[in-house]
Amino acid sequence: MKPTVIEATKAIAVFQELTGRAGLRGRFADAVLMEMTGCTEDEANEALDDADDTGAIECGVSSRTGWLTDRGRAMLRSGILPAPPSILDRLIGGRS
């Protein structure tokens, strides 16, 4: 099932949090979103494009490497919880 715009926005936030940390190595927002929701790569990329279309994120070359807009940050502040630590652990440390 295709993730929601809110889930895609959370994935961008997690991606931004992980950027620059050891262990990220080629992981982009689509990989974060697939880990969070169990969706396919195509579904993840569609959801990230939807988040871009709604103004929750902006991107340059690819929505996989987008960043949060003020609207996206407001969506996350409106009570939506961040990704569970176990997802961050798997993405950073390769643990399952």
C-alpha cells in the first residue's frame, strides 16, 4: 500500500536526521520510507513525489534527497510522532 504524504514527510525528517552520520551509506528517504511502512520502492517514490506536490517537502534533482519545508515541519509538529527508534537503529547500524 502506498504510504501517505505524512509518512513520506516523516521519512524525509528521518533522512535529514541521519544525513552525515556514519552508517547511512547510500540510504535515502525512499529506503527510510520502505523500512517504515513496508512499501515497495515505486510506492515510496510516488509518496515522496506526492509530498513534494503538496508542499510538505522540496527537492532538487530527486525527491529521495528532499528537505522539509515550513509546511512539512508544521505537519510533523501537529502531533505526528517521529519514527520509532528501532527503525533508526536498523538504518544506522544494520540491526534488525
